[in-house]
Amino acid sequence: MDYITKARARFAAKLATKNEAGCVLWLGSITTEGYGQFYFGGRLIKSHRAAWILTNGEIPGGLCVLHMCDVRPCVNL
């Protein structure tokens, strides 16, 4: 199993089922600011950014990864 496939499995294991508002909440480690965090690529990154990378590939320079709901632990892009 390659690194990305393993990371996707680790990531998926830390997700709640989508709630009525459409949020998929992060159940793993949370920063003091309330954002999820995920160890990926040798470093700790915010879980919503990891969700983007695991779904779409690298984040293009200058792109801000945001979620429309403004719920910090949400990883539903």
C-alpha cells in the first residue's frame, strides 16, 4: 500500500458522519484555535488542508483552502 493510500485510511478513521448541516467533523487532534490537525508528509498540517491534498493533490500556490461553513473542525470541502 502506498503512502497516500495509507494516509487516506488514517484520515478517514478520524471522521464523523456528515451531520445535518453538511459538516464532516474531525475527531482527531485539535489545535488550540479549534482546527483539526493531521500528521502528513512528515509534518503536522490542518486537517482541512489535508482533506484537500488527499482529494485534489497539492495545494496550488496562493490558494487558500477554506470551508464555507466556518466550522473549524469541519473537513467537508
